[in-house]
Amino acid sequence: MPRMSLAPLRRVVRVTPLAPDLVGRALVGRIARRVAGRSIDTATGPGIGTRAAIDSDPRATLGALLQDVPVDQLDAFEREYQEIDHEIVARAGSRPLPMPPEWRTEQQTGLTLYSLVRALKPQIVVETGIANGWSSVIFLRALQKNGSGALHSFDVRDDVGKLVDPGERSPWTLHILKKGTLQEFDETLATLPPVGLFFHDSDHSYLHMRLELRMAGARLAEHGALCSDDVSLSHAYVEACEEIGLKPRLLVDAHKASGFAVR
Ligand SMILES: C[S@@+](CC[C@H](N)C(=O)[O-])C[C@H]1O[C@@H](n2cnc3c(N)ncnc32)[C@H](O)[C@@H]1O
């Protein structure tokens, strides 16, 4: 007989006191998936394409989100990013990395994140899910080019961030969540100033992603950006944006889709 994983049940027990509304929705969705073979969102809400703009070109995403930024400025960000991307690829090929390469932030998503940080100049960037540190390097290099700002990165493992070079680490604070809970994440977030850009790339289960994005959304600065990887796995990202009145754009990358919204 196949063994049943207890992880979803543990997640429900942890999240219930923090967000009972989300747990109810997730349970209905699980039942719908079992009975109707459809995911939580397709079973209980309209399709994702009716709730977000969908782009296949990052310049369309950036053009829509950064309407005041001239095209030649976006071209300059793209040239900077291409150089950094080549550097990270070279690093990834020349050092041992503990986590699978396919966990990396994909190229078009990376360009969009880099350009948003360059254009919006956030003082506080927060990311969840560091792994080898692909996204961390992108953020740190954008902040370095801006000349100000700090990156706070959260993970549950302590062998993360191997792609980040020693010279890039000064604006970087690593938060290793000992219990890996959202409560611990939220308590740490509460100690930081308002978040100028948030990027989710940690646990992609509906409940975790939805609540983590709700917590980050509640602490978003004026003109802040709420961003996420793997947004096609559920409607967690779209719902979190709608909850705080943001209009999301979803970018289809090589193997995954990412989401971006600016307040
Ligand atoms: C897809 S990888 C992140 C990839 C990274 N953004 C990059 O560009 O290289 C997911 C990471 O999320 C971490 N993770 C899993 N559950 C987590 C949680 N509850 N809180 C924070 N991080 C978590 C994993 O340890 C892993 O390092």
C-alpha cells in the first residue's frame, strides 16, 4: 500500500491559527481535486488567464509595470543583466553546488527582477527560498549598482547561497528559519522596515505560498513590488495580489511562470 505523506496535514495544523480562511479553501480544493481531478483553483474559481495579464516577453511585463521608465533605460538594465547572468553561469559551472541547477531563477524572470530593483530602487528587498543563490546574486548586484538598499533572504537550510561571492555579501542578511514556519517568517518580517520588493521562491504548496504572500503583501512599501516564482502551480499568487488590490502580470519563462505586480 502506498505511504501517505503527513506533510499536508502538518501544514494545515500550522496554518490554521494564522489563517483559518485559507485552510478552509485549501481543504475544499483538495477534495475537489480528488473527486473531480481538477486543482483547487480551477475547481473553485475562474481560470488564471481571466485574472492576470499573461506575457511571454519580459519587456512587455516591464513596459506595463514601469510605464515612466524610458526604453533606453530598460535597454541599459538588460545589458547589465546579461553580463551578470554570464558571470553566474560561469560560477555555477566551476563550483560544487548542493542543490539542483533547475531550481535556479530562470533567465527572463531574472531580467525582470533585476530591472525592477534597478528602476524602483527599493531600500529593502526580501526573498524566500535561496537554494544555490541565483536570485540572491541578481538582487545583490542590482542593489550594488543602485548604490543603496539591503537584501534579506530566508531559507530553512543553512548550506544555501554558494553562488554569492564574498565581495557581494555586505548588504545581505541571511535568515535561516529554524522551525521553517510562517509564524517565524512573519515575526522576522515585522522587525524590518516596509518591503520595497518581495520575491517568493520557497515552499510552493498552495497554503504556504498564499499565506507567505499575504504576510509580505501586508508589509509592502508604497510603490512596492510583490513577485513570485512558480505562479502557475495554483492561484495563490493571483489571489494574494487581488487581496491587496494589485494587478498581477504573469511571465511565461522557459519551464516555469513567474508573477509581478507593483503597487
Ligand atoms: C526553488 S529553490 C530557490 C531557488 C533560488 N531562488 C534561486 O534562484 O536559486 C527553493 C528553496 O526554498 C527553500 N525552502 C523550502 N521550504 C521553505 C520555507 N518554509 N521557508 C523558506 N525557505 C524554504 C529550500 O530549502 C530551497 O532552498
